[in-house]
Amino acid sequence: MSGVIGFVLAVLVYPGLVVALIAAVVLGWVRDATRGAVAGTGVSHPLRLVRDARSMLTVDSTEPDTHPLALTLGTYAAVLVPVLALVFLPVPGNPLVTSIGQSSDIILEGALLLGMPLARLFLGWATPSAQTRLAADREARAVAGAVIPMALALSVTSMQIDTALFGAPPAAGNTLALAGRVVAALAFACALPVLARGTSLVFGESPLDTPGNELAELSGHDLVLVRIGEAIQLAAVSAFFVTAFIVPIAAGVPSGAGLAALWVLCLLATAAGIGLWQGFTGTRIEGRDRAPLTWWMGVPVLLALVALVAATWGHRG
């Protein structure tokens, strides 16, 4: 297979747009089912995203008081950046890996995963509404706090398996090195709800969709694009978490059926874990105006620092 055909397959089919949309529906439903079970709000239909998106595309968008260029850039970036993050991940069978030997840089992938939250911030700050900008300010504090444990956890992973996510990761050299991988995974997991933050598969059913939400003034075609981007972002975040943190812990799992089963189970577990967190915290409206830096400077950073120390000692042998 030529490199051009492999690239086209990766962008459009696997692990590109087609598989991204399928994974987005499946993982989004798992997340919402878990969140609904915890919060007591019930479980939506698995294909509700598709049906609601189709119905909303027939409704004319109500243009907010935002510059048209800013609105276009923000909404399309919300879709394209998560797709790129997923396409360039060396998931099993990725044509970019098998045909042209492409390997994904772990730092670049981490930066791409921040694209969706930054697009939400951009859209919120580009809207003149005071409530929308305040909501974007709250989201900015959460994103800023998530970057710290993210960066430290990615440093641990890149120290142990190099920056290129390609092929089977090396086995941990000793107990400390393995402990560093496990704790780094826990630290990065603390940032997953921020990276994969989004509404339910059912448009408008999330407790985050209030008049103070940074996307509250979007509608029609613009809102659908952002919602689709959020759904694809969930698939990209889950796939990256499994690739960079879970697979290195289980480095001894043989390739083939065992690795494929590990991938599927971990993807579903990641989506369920995000839904579990959202179910416990999403309805606590009174805590939205509180800066999250106390939490971010606490447990997540502590876990990341412990992982960094353990990985460093394990690297020294």
C-alpha cells in the first residue's frame, strides 16, 4: 500500500473520521449511561446524538454577537483538532504506522488534546455576553490546572518509553519504574474530565448547559459542529490514555487478540470513568464559581510528582 493511500485511509476510514464517529457514539453512550446511573437522570438512547444532530441541522442558526470569522474558526477547529489527534495515534492497525512507519510524538498528541478545550474558550471569549465570558473564565482555570498534572505525567511516560508512541512499549525495568507508570496514569486520569468535558449525547441535557455555559449562545449548525467535536474528543482522549499510559503498564500482554481485548475494555472503562466523575460532580452547581486550583495543586500534582520521583529512581536502577 502506498503512503498516499495509507494516509487517505487513516484520515477518512481508520482511525479517521468514520471510526471516530462510531467510537464517539459508543463511548459517549457509555459515559452518559454511567453518568445517568450515578446522577439518577436515566440513560439516553445510544443513537440520540445522530438523531438530534440531524434535527438540529434543519434549524437555522441564531448568530451570536461574534465576528463570523471567529465563529467559523472556533467551531471548525473544535472538530478538526480532535480528528487529527486520533488519526496520528498509532492505534493497532493504523495505516500510517503499518504503511509508512509513522510514529506519534507524545508531546504533540498531548498538545492536540488541548485543542478542543481551547476552542471552547476561544468561542466563549469571542462572545460579548458577560455570562458567557465568565463561564469561559471558569473553564480557563480548569484547563490551566489540568495542564500541570498532564505535563508531569507525560514527562514520566516519555522518560520511560521515549517520546515516540510506536510499537510495543518496553517492559518496566523494576518495581519503581512500574510504580511510576501506574501513578502517572492516575495523575493523567485526573485531567480526563477536563480534556473530555462535554455535554451528554442528548443535546441540552447536561447540567453544564446553563445560560452561563461558554457555548450557551451557539445554536443550529454551529452547536452541532462543537457537539460532534466534543464526541470525537472523547474518543481521542480515551485512545491516547490507553496508548500512552495503560498499554505501557501491561507491556507483557502479547500482541493480537489479547492486546485488542485490552484496548476495547480499557477504552470502555475510560469512558465509564469519565461518566462516573461527571455523575458525582456535574450536579453540584454551587461549586462552579469556585476556582479549582486548590484541587489541581493538591492530589493530581502530588500524584504526578510521586510518579516522576519513582520513574527517576527506577531509571537509575
